[in-house]
Amino acid sequence: MIRINLLPRDEQPAQRSIALPKVGAFAPLALVLVTAVTIGAAHFYQSQQISALQQIIAQEEEESRRLAPEIAKIKRLNQQRQDLNDRLDVITRLDADRYFRVHLLDEVNRSLPGYMWLTRFEDTGGDGYAIEGVTFSNFLVSDFLQNVADSPYFAGIDLIVTEKGVISDVQVVKFKARARAVRKAAVPDAFAG
């Protein structure tokens, strides 16, 4: 059936039509909803991560407390091992110098002229030695210095001071000298008994 409406447009009844809202009207609401869901999911995920990490930290702290006595024992044993190694190093160095020092003392003894006595023979570090002694004459001091200088175990000797002194009402000459030793390979069986 055909309908013709002869009423002027102003007086025509309004037609009912159902209009759906435009998609653009829901976009801000959808964007807010998606953002809220994303934030909620990120918060949930981060909360789970934090909870898992706190459990791991608690387990590690418990294990650390449980292992603390063993760790302390290991540290103590390492310190004892280091102390022992230091002592062994000292013994090794002393043992390496054992025959060298014997040769030095033997050379000094051979270099002493008659009527001369040493009051000090001291290692001053490195290859240096301090020598002090007493005799009756400057000539004896000169002979001693020449004998030490000729020794293959000494690289040189320097006289520091000579001075007159008195021991038990006897006039003496006191001297001080510095000598530099030369390290040579010692022969161990030379003094082996």
C-alpha cells in the first residue's frame, strides 16, 4: 500500500526511527576501559613478581643464616692457610740464605787480622751488612778492609768511622764499616758433616 501524506511538512508527524549511537561516542570510554584493564594486569603481574622475589630473598637469607658457621670456618681456614704459607716463605728464604750467610761469616773470619775483634756484624737489608770492631791499630783496620775487599763474597767495603777508645785501661781503635755482599751459589756439601 502506498501512502501519501498531504499535510504540510510542519505538521507532519515525526517518524520514529531508532538510531544507534556512533562508534566515535564510545571510543573514549573504550580507551579508558582498556587503559584500566592494562594497568590492572600490570599491577597484578608486578605483585606476583614482587611476591616471588620476596620468597626467593627469604629462602636465600635462611640459607645464608644456615651456612654462616661454615662460611666463617672457611674464612678462618683460609686465614690459617695464608699464615702458614707466609711462615713457609720465611723458612724457604732463610734456608736459601743458610749457606750464603755461613760463607759470609767464614770470609769475615778469614779477613780478620790478629788482635782484632768484631763487636757487630748485622744484616742491614738487601745485601748490606754493618760491621763494627775493636783493635789496637789503624793499620790492622786497613788490613781488614783490604782483606774483605779482596773476598769474592763481598763487592766492597766502606769505612764509616774510626775512633780511639779505652777498654780496661787499654788504648784501642774502634771502627765501623759497611759492606755489600755478593750472592754466589753456595755449595751445600762444603759444610755438610
